[in-house]
Amino acid sequence: MATRPWIFLMNTFFTNTVESIKNALSLTNDHLAKLTANEADAEILAIKTIYLPLHTAFITAYNHLDAKLGIYHGKTVTFEEMLEELAKEKINEWRGQVFAIFPEQTANAQAIFPQDRQPFQSGTYDQRVEAVSALSERLGTYTAQPTLVTLSIAVLAYYTTLTGARALQQTDEGSVATLRTNLKTMHRILCNGLYRNLGKLMAKYAETPLTVADYYNLSLLRDTGDEEEILNGTIPANTVIAPIDYQSSGFNFPSTTVVRLKNTSTNGSNLIFYPSNTQDGLPGAGTEYFLNAGQTLDKTFAELGSEGFLFLCIYNQNAMAASWEIEILE
């Protein structure tokens, strides 16, 4: 019997937008706006900085195809302008990032830039464009250097934009095919970027996972109202966590929704589930529900303080770690 793949191993951004590039457009615009709104947080700014080139290249690929088909009438950067940018700004930007990892005269630096700037500043148009593609491939081989792998993706996105700018200025039918291929390529790269960001945001908000939903328009990915939600995890000794943030946009359940609380510990640890106005607040402000190891309790969100508090917290007052589960029943 076939086993359904684990949902977290499927790229929901690609599978839910592959039939609708416009949905992908809406999704990335929304995601970038939400990252920008929270970029005062250094971790969010770092995520945005890596994602922005992918977003920009996707938007450009979308506009290139629309312009070729006579749909988009805004100003587009010409191929010649991009070659000038490549020769002056981009190559120096990429060299700086590489040399921060491998100093300029080292063997690795020279392997990445065997002719330094020359291939990007002279030669035929095709030679300069292909130099960008070759650079992306070389960078991608340094799998032990995450910064260079990330740069490889950004360079590939720039290559796609370059070929799109050239195809836009050509009149043959093949140029339309090139632009369609470029858009498909950038759609895949964009969705992989969204997927990577999901992982980073899940790591950042591991204690309040519903906060991750604040960074995505879930209506473009799934039906947000008819699915069962299960949250679970471990909680260290003498620790408070807040797995549910009632103020998050990811929390869209009525107060009458039934919630199944579970202490899934097997080591005898007991847990206290309770509402709080801070993520690390100790029990006392609201009703407390004490669950022994292996015990299950059903309560509504109203009973768990969703109408008067900011968070649903769990307190492990034991000297050993414990495990928990919260199942939101529709």
C-alpha cells in the first residue's frame, strides 16, 4: 500500500501555485511585504535580504513575458542596461561575497573567477550571458559553504533575468518560448525560496508556531477553515512555552472550537496548560488545567482564555523534559 509523503517534505508553495502563476505573484508580493513590515528584527531582515533577489527576478520574468505578449506596458530594463550593470555593479558585488569566504588570491577564489572580471565585461553578448550561467554552476559546487550556495541561486536568478531582457528585444517566435521557460524556472526558484523561508521561520517561532502564518497568505495555499490542526513537541525541564498565540493571523478559530490537550510524556512528568498575557508567564492569571503523564482533556478555546488572554501556555515544573500535543478539533 502506497504511503502518503510527509506533508512537511512537500513544497506547498510550488504544488499550490504551479497551475496559477498569478497566485504565485500574489503570494510573493504578500510574503515580501510581511517580511518588510518586520525587518526591524535582524533575523527577519536576513531572511528578506536573501529572498529579495529571487522575488525581483520572478517579478521581472513575469513582466517580461507579459510585455512580449502585449499585456504589460510599464518600463522594462533593457538588455544593454543589464550588461552595463553586470560589468560594473554585479560582478563587483559577487566578487566581494566570494572573497569574504575565499581571499582573492586563493585557489578556490581563482577557481570561481578563473578570468576575474573579464568574461563579464567583454566578449559577445552570448559569451557574457553564459559567463553568468557558468558562475552560478561553479558556486553551486561549494556545498559546504551555504553563503556560496545562496549566491549561486541569486546568480542563476540574474542569468534568467538577463536572458529574458534579451528575448524581450528579439522578434522571433523562439523568444516567447524563452520567456515562458524563464518564468517557469523562476517560479520553481521562487517557490524553493519560499519553502526555505518557511523552515527558517519555523525554527525562529518554534515555541509559537502559529506566528509563522503571519508571513503567508494562507488562502492561496489551502482552505484555512476546514482542516484539523495538530501541534506537538517537547518542553524542557522547568520551562514555559506558548504554542498558541491568540493574536496571530494564523489563529482563526471561534471560541467554541474544541481543543484536545494531551500530556504525551512517558516519564511521569505532569504539565499545566493555562492562558497568559506573556509568552513566559507562570500560571496564576487564568484557569489552569493540570494533566498527568498520558492524560487527555477536551476544552473549548473560550475555556482556555482565547477571549481574554494573548497566549495559551504550557508549564513543565518537573526536573525532566516532557512532551505535549494540542489537537484543534473542527
